[in-house]
Amino acid sequence: MDDDPSVLRSLSRMFQLEGYEVERFDHPRQMLERRPGPRPGCVVLDLRMPELNGLELQAELRRAGWMQPILFISGHGDVPAAVRAMKAGAVDFLPKPVGTAELLAAVERALAQDRAAIASEQEREALRVRFASLTPREREVCQGVARGLLNKQIAAELGTAEQTVRLQRGRVMEKLAVDSVAELVRLMERLGSPP
């Protein structure tokens, strides 16, 4: 998105010629009315635009659920604006005029970042599905194992037999597809449930 229609058309054509699928918005509100496109993707914003500036639009896009990386290009940027944009999650802030190679390299970095974020989300979702397959008691055993407790300690804590904990621990390891306690701890950390 750019405040200059000719720059917007030129950028759109350049990206299309490079093989990118492009959605062009002439006004920030048009973009906010639209649901985020399929991922991976990125958003290229100018700092100066009508009604909302690029930094305000960046904040509104995040609130509206746009998770694609944002890259700024601007002929009016200054260091404080660039710092604000980067602190708010922008992947790059390029001054105009920007060279084609530099802009394409920045877009590729943004797309690589989005692909990595998608892969990470998919991995976390698969882990959540595996964790959800545990029974409530298996979750308790899992937490005990992840905390480094021995079977007899978990059994005492849960008021059950050590043999029962041993069986449940085996099911936990099998359902979560891990072979060691270290793997289990890493899995729990990735789920956001450290021991």
C-alpha cells in the first residue's frame, strides 16, 4: 500500500512480473475491511498514507488478525519511525527510492519468516492434538515425568500404584511420540507448558 497511485501500480506490476500474487489496496480502510489473504504472504506499506499512517495501519492490521510480516518503504521515514515500526514487528524499513533487488530480497526474507511461522504453528497444533489425546491421569503423569519425578514419586503424589504409573508413563510416551524424558520436556516447552 502506498499513498502515490503511480508507485502503487508500479510496485504491483513489478511484483506480478516476478511471479508474486499481488493484492493492491488504494486506501488503508480497504485493507482493514478485507480478511487476511492465504499465507504465506507479506504486507508492503508506505509510512505516509491517507487517514492512517503506516504505523497506525500496522497496529490496526495486527488487531484485525493479519499475521503476515510487514515491510515498510518510505521516502519520509526517520530513525524514530523506523525504530517504532521494527519494535512493532516490521521485518524491514527501506528508504525510497528503493532498488528492485533490495526490495525483492526484503520480500523474500519476509516470506521466509512467514513460512517459518506457519510451520511452527502447524507443529504446535500437531503437538496440541497429541497432548489432547492424553487422559486426565496421563496428563498428570506427563507433568510429573516432565518435572523429573521418578515413577514411585509420581505414584505417591497421585495416590496410585507405581506399576500403574509405569503403564501410564508408557502410554504418555507412545501417544506423544517421544523416546526420552528430554524429548518430553522439550515438547512441553514448545506447547507452552513447561514442567
